[in-house]
Amino acid sequence: MNRKTILSALLFVLCFGRVAAQPLCIPDVQEIKPAQGTVEAAKFTTVAFDNASLQNVAEYLGKAWGIPTAQQKKGTDTSIFLSLLPQKEAKKLGDEGYRLTISPKGITIQAITAKGALWGTQTLLQLNQTYFTKNEAGVRTRGFLPCGTITDKPDYPMRGMMLDVGRKFFPMSYLYSLVNILSYYKMNTLQLHLNDNGFKDQYNDSWDEAYAAFRMESDVFPGLTAIDGSYSKQEMRDFIRYAETMGVEIIPEFDAPAHSLAFTHYRPSLASEEFGADHLDLRNPEVIPFLDSLYAEFLGGPDPVFTCPRFHIGTDEYSNKDSAICERFRELIVHLCNTVKSYGKQPVFWGSLTHAKGVTPVPSDGVLMSLWYNGYADPVEMHKQGFHMISIPDAFIYIVPAAGYYNDYLNTKWLFQHWNPSLIRNKRFDHQDPLIDGGMFALWNDFIKNGISVGDSHDRILPAMQVISEKCWNALRDSTDAAFDEWQTLAKKLEDGPLTDEIGRKSMVNHIDLKPKSTIYSEERRVKSEESKLQSGTTGYSNSSLFTLHSSLIHQIGYPYIVEFTIDWADEKPGTVLCTSERSTFYLSDPIKGMLGFSRDGYLFTFKYKGKPGKRETIQLKGDNKGISLYADGKLVENLKPDTGHRTDSKKSTYKIMRTLVFPLQETGDFRSKITNFSAWR
């Protein structure tokens, strides 16, 4: 290293405090060449792009930065310039790599593809968020970006998560938020587990009573669609296309022939008497035509619903007690894989061929296998057979909220220090083995009645997303204790990204008086408006409707938080709302008993407390991921900790019922009481 390079690197450390263990972004970049000096981010007033294929990326960056976009041949010293490189650079950068250069002459992001340019954009946005400073009053002021060149590309091509929407419905608005955040962390895959069911021991040991849901609108099978939450065909088409613009591939999954109670509730003749109604009867000749018709409805036709390049056929956890049934099971896998291929898509299925031993060959060509448990599919044997594999080992990266098994939250430190996609449970393969396409984590909702909210789920998803992103993109990064500590500090700063605030960590309301039937978040909007001006030096925004529509600053405040207000109680009728948002409602008088309480995700929870007309008091609510506590005039009234549910009538096996609340801060209800000094902070 020459003297000039040493001085440049030293300046980089002195200006930004970057030491060996400190990451610039998540996932951290592969290569940095620092240059002397810094550049004020506010000087960049335009996002320019030289190729029409980069327009969506430019508009996303323009919206996030708060500046307009324009197509032009060259960048300027006040522009962020997106540019496609010639194909001769493909060997160095690949489809998802990029080169980001920051200098007083301008910022450039160069890539072979629009997706690569998008990942460079996400790195720049994270740098922009990280290098903010605060003045003496604690207000964020414009930061300075480090000069230099970043050259970056992922270690593994598939980086993502699986979300069980079959056993818990997630509204489409959340799925859009999730795509935005996945993209922010360069995660490029979201698998949607679209049908599933509860365990019968939660429902008096009866499959007839057990919960089951199929989440897609169906015209071919009217009555199959879940009544408590579903996605229309057009919603799914639009969502898949939007996700594609954000660099995220959606993999829809219909799980069969097990986990299929939604199908057998709809058509009982398909159920297996031998293995239970959650299994399709593989001896029944009606099963394959039923599944073929289902596939045709969503994969076929002139305007298919699932326009994405892959489809997951399920095949998880079918019984192997009968060798003849194992052969039928393997035959079904072959049939469904060929059906998916006939629609021009790559089939994906849960690894199950070791569990279902048999002589029927299942070809590996053009098929992707989700490796979750080595007893169901031995990774070494699947590798020998030539299957491309997704590393999704259950013990390490399965989240089952509040279930008491697998992980409630992922062990991010252990994963950061020990895991990457080359490790499938206890089998370690070579780094970047050509048959390991990448890694994913999963959030399952096995306990349907456990009170977990969308906000609770996201509280678990975000840290998991951050660490899996890191270990799929930069698998061999520094993994010391110091490196993890620095990484975790950065993770808490970055959170949901520039256009999304799903769990409400950015919301704050300070000492305002609440009026009935009005908005609550005027103070929050004022703060955000001022921050926007600081970030951009302008109030201009891109005119793109695509990113305006799906930027999601949900008006709520997340864990841990305190909400406090003074109330002069009036007589409130049952159902009187204090405040509400898209996801939840807090009541001054709940609809059933007239108590303080809240509803969300189909649950109603109440405190043993009712306001007395004519009384003035200060109410304080403290919420976190374990529950919510109510204080009146400084005295604890009640702490809604996790309650206990029973899996069977015998009451011997229990599970937790979470009574949590991400507090709504969007609109007030039509209350009579006088409410002053309302504050919400974290």
C-alpha cells in the first residue's frame, strides 16, 4: 500500500469512525477503495439515468431522497447518476453487482442490470441514513458522505424469507411494506405459504373443527377462499409486478398433499382416512385433477395470476408409514413439477425424498429444493442427485412466535458468527457451492389462536431479515464479537428503511390536545417534513405514482413505547374509540364491557378499568413485545402479560396468548372526554 492510499484510508477512518469491525451498510460491502474528502449529501438535487430500464430505480431513489428524476446521457456534480455498464463488466459484477462512486464531481451508480443499480441505490440510501448528525438540540442535520468507490456483489443469488400467510392472514399493505424492507436489505425472494391449517389438538382433537385457510380468490372452486382474509387475483398480480420492480421475486406456494385441510374442508372426499383429514388421499383418483385445476387457474390462461418465474408445490411432512403411499407421493412430486414446468416456471418443493424413500425417480433437472430438515431430505444425498438447494434449516432459522419450540426470535449473534447458506443443519458444504442457490428464513404461524399481531410478527422478521441478508450477501465477513456489536448497532439505526415504518419506530407525538374525529400525527408530519428538507435541500418529489402508492409510513408507534395523556372523563358509550389506525384501535370504552381496551388482528383485549365521569387523571400506557401495562395517576392498574391458552380440553398442554399492541396514532374517535397533553414516544 502506497503512502497516498494509507493517508486516504486514515482520513476515511478519522472522518467516519470506521474501523475494521464497523460495517458501512447491511449487508456490508465486499470492497471499498476510500478517497480523500467528503461531500455534503444536500448538494445532490437530481437523480439522473442514462437508460430507460433504470427509470423505476431512479424514481424510487428520487422519492426516498426527496429530489426529482431525469433521463440524460451524463451526470453532473449535483446529480446522482445511474448508468448501465457494457456486458464486458459482467464477469466482475454479475447480474446483481454494482459500482458506487462518491466524489465532489457527483455520485454514480453503475451496474450491468437494473437490479444491480437498485442494490447500489440501497447502499447509498443506507449511507445517507447512517451519516446523519445531530445538533445541540438533538435535531438531525444534513450529513456528509465519504468519498470513495464501492464495488459489490452477492455471494449467493437467492436471499430471502418464507412467510406463512395460510395460518395467519397478513394484509396486502403489510406485504408491500415487507417487499420495501426486503429490497432495502438486498433480499430478493419472498415465498408466500398460501394455505395451511392448525393442529387438531387445539380444536378438541377434531379435524372438522380445526382452522384451515386458502388465501387466494378462486373462481374455479367457489367457497375455497378463506372468509377471514384473502387476496384477490388482481391484487396478487399487481403485488408480484411491484415486487419485481423492487428487486424481489415472489414465490407462491400451495402446500399439498399434507397441510391440506383447507382443500379437504372444501371437498371432504379428498381427505385421507388413513393419515388424517389434513392429508390428501393419494389413492383417490380425484386428487390430481383437483390440483391440476387449481394450478391451471393461477398459472395458466392469457392473464395468469402468478407471473413470477417460480412456483412452490409444497410436499411438506406427508406420512411415510406405507411404502406404497411413498411411491404415490414421489409420483405426485414428479407430476406437479412437470405441470409447473409446462407453464414455463421452475418448480420448488420442500425436501422430502429421504423421508419418502422409494424407487420412483424424482428428476433434479430444473428443480429447486428447500432443505429444512436433514431427516426429510439428506443434503449430501440430494447434492449427489444434483438438486439445486435453498438452505433453510429449521433449528437455526425457523421462527414460530410464542410457541415454545424452534425460535421465538432468531439468535442473530449465533447466525452472524456461525451460519451461512453452506451450512444445512449439521452438513457444511463448500462456500458458494454451485448447487446451493442461497438461504432463507421462515416465519411460521403454527398456533393460530396465540394472539400474535402483524406488528409482533414484524418485530421478529426485521432482525432475522438483517442477519440473513448479511450472511447470504457477505458470507465470509468478519464474525468476531466486536464485529457483531458494531453490526448490531448499525442494524438498530437502519431499521425499516426510508419509505417504510411498519412497526412505528419513527413515530412520535409530543404534548398535543386530542380533538374528536381528527388526525393525531400532525406533530409527526411536521418533524418528517423538516427531515425531508434536511435530506434533500428541496421539497420536490418524483411524480411517479408507483412508489408514492406503496411507500408505507404507518401511523403507529412500536416497541418499546410510552403513551401518556391527561383525561377529563365524560360518560362514554361502549365502543368509544380514543385512536385508531389501519392495524389497531384503542378504546376509551370497549364495545362489550365499556372498559379501557384495544383490538387488533381479530382480538379484543381489555383492562379491568373503567373511566369515571367527572374525574381527571393521567393515563400512561407502557407497551413492549411482551404486553402492555396501564397506569392511572402513576399507579399500576394492570399488566396485560401473555395469557394461557390450552391445546386440548384436558388443559394439560398450554401455549401463550400474546396481549400486545403496536399503538395506533392515525385518527381519533368520536369521544366526549377532554384529552390534553397527549404524548407518544419510544
